[in-house]
Amino acid sequence: MGLKDRLNRRDFRRLIIGQAISSFGDWMGTLALMYFVLEISGSTTAVGGVLVLRLLPSALGAPLAARVVTRWRRRSVMLTSDLIRAGMAVTLPLLPFLWWVYFWAFLIEVVGLIFLPARDAAVPFLIEDDEDEHDTGTLEVANGITMATSYGMIPVGAGAFGLILWASNQAGWEGHWRYVVVFWFNALTYLASYVAVRSIPDLGPGPQERQATERDAETQRGFVAALRLPTVRGVLPGVAVIALGLGCLFSLGVVFVQDVLDAGPVGFGALVVLFGVGALVGLLLVHRKGWNLLSQIRTGTVVQGVVIALMGLLASTAASFAGAVLFGAGATSALVGGITYLQERLGGGDRNLALTAFHATLRFGLALAALLSGLAADLLDGADATPFGMAPAQFVLMLSGLVVLAGTLLVRAPKDAG
């Protein structure tokens, strides 16, 4: 069966449609959350706390997620997660208190961390005829499409958020009620994902994988067990340094473009668009026969590190715009390669645990890097420091690129990989 036939399977197509709709709502909800927190508190520091909400679920919720995904069938995990998140999204904006908003936003992130490994573990089951046979190229493209449903919805979700907020203002909705429509619409997108998943009869595991999962469940294996797997230890350093690069750009991008490049909001918007173009290029590159997945992860992270370091060092608008394309391509190909590597080499409960560790590391690393890079730039700025004649954001960006490059040395094949 050819690539097009595998990717055009009805159940895989339904999963992708549901995920695209859900991701659209997620990005609307993320922007609404930041504006809602600012509306309640009037504090930019409180808005920064939204990043912590992305960090804590990965640190505290990963053990819970690992146990859930190894004990429940994937379809049940995904259906239950969608219903729970829909209810939480409806509840979150009802009271304009910071603690209330933080509480529900945190729980939504925890449930999301449970949903994602179950979804990713289901992808091979939906596109493969035999669970003993793997077509790396097809699996990579399928993972790329799945990832694209998330990141491809960023500009669409942002535009829809602005439109809904404008319509709410025109309708005379004042205060925090302007954001209720967005959160409730987000709840509807979770229900759309629920309908899509419910229409899929089976998401696995298959017979052999189910037996392995049952054996793993009998040994009461938790999240720490994932970190003991050689395959996981070989991939996670790459995931961590990718998260470092993404988090640093997420935190410093606006300041770097505005103060260093002097490009303004239009320039930042162009940078984001070019990053998206690069991500699409990365998705096109992953479908290559004979390309070693670990080499792909290393190459992608090296490209990412070099680009970030040069963006900071050169501080050139043209170089930064070109670098954004390379950065997007490198990060996307490395992440897709990492997911595919774990899916191919592991099965049963080990696959579920590994994908939980993957998403936990990515989310935790991204948030932590964003917080630390922002803090470092603020400290340098407060001390009026200009290391090597560089602006604080410029220096921290360059330094983070060098750290990413160093981190690629930790990406190693397990001993049994040959």
C-alpha cells in the first residue's frame, strides 16, 4: 500500500481533522488566557505566570499521565480527556479571580499531557497494516501531519481570537465577559475532537502491543521507568535542547526584533510566518528513504543551534529572517524524527511511557528555557551590561545557541541499536 493510501485512511483522516479543530481552539484559548490574566491582575508578571502553568503540569503531572496511558485504552483516554477539558474550559472564565483561572488552566494542561501520548501512540496503529512492520517514511510523514495540526493553527487561532474579541466589544460585552466567548468556543473544539475520536472504532493497541502493555501494567511501571529505557535516554537530550531553542526564541523574540533588529511588530510577524514556512519545509524533508532517524535528530538540533547563535551574533534582519526558515525546518524535522524513533523502537507500555516522557520534556524544557532566558536578559539589562558589546537579548540568544549545539553531543544511540 502506498504512502497516499496509508495517509488517506478514514480513521487517520478523522483523527487529524479532530486535532486540527482542537488545536485551533487551544491557541485561541492560550491567547485569551494571557489577556484574561492581564485584565484581572493588570500585571505583566502575572501574565508571565502563564508560562509557569505550562511548566508545572509537565513536572507534576507526568507521573500521573504515565500511569493513565499505560492502564487505559487509548480511545478511552482521549475521549475522557476531551470531555474533561471541555468542562474545564467552560468553568475557567466564570469567576474573575487569578487563583481560579490559574487553577483551571493548570488542570487543563495536566489533562492535555495525558491526551498527547495516547494520540501519538495511536498514529502507527492507524496507518500500519502489520504491527511488526514499519515504514519509516510513512510514519514520519504521518507524525509531521499530526504536528502540523498543532503549530499550523497558531496564526489561524490568533486571528480568530482577535475577531471574536472585536465582535464581543462591538456587542457591548465589558470586563472579563469578553473572554468567555473564546473559552466556551474552545470547549466546543474539544467536543469536536471528542466526536472525531468517537467515530474511530479502534485506536489500539494491537494484539501483540496489548500483551506487552498488560505485562508492563502488572509490574506497576511509572514515569521514572521511561527514563531508564536506553531508547528514551538517547532521544530526550535532543528534545531538551530543541525545547531550549524554542523557549529562548519564545521569550526573547519580541524584544530581539524590536530593540536589536529595530524591525517592529511587522518584523516580528514576518519572523513568525517564516518560522512557519520553515516548519513546512521540515515536514517535506522528513520523507526520505534511508535517512537515519538519530542522524536526523542530531542534524536538526545542530541547525537549530547554529541558527540561534548566528542570529544573536550577527543581529541582522536579513540573516534573522533567513535563519527563521532554517530554524523552523531543523526543529520540526528533529521533533518528528524523535517521535518516530520512539514509536518504531518501542511497543506496548514502553511506547506509551516514552511518548509521555517526550511531551513532558518538551513542555517542561520550553517553559523553563523561556523563563530562564527572559530572566537572564532582564538581569543583564538591569545591570546595564553589554557583554562583548551585545544587547542583553542578543547575548542570551547567542549563548543559548551554543548550549543547544553542546547538547547535541548527548544524543546517542542505545547499545542495542548497533
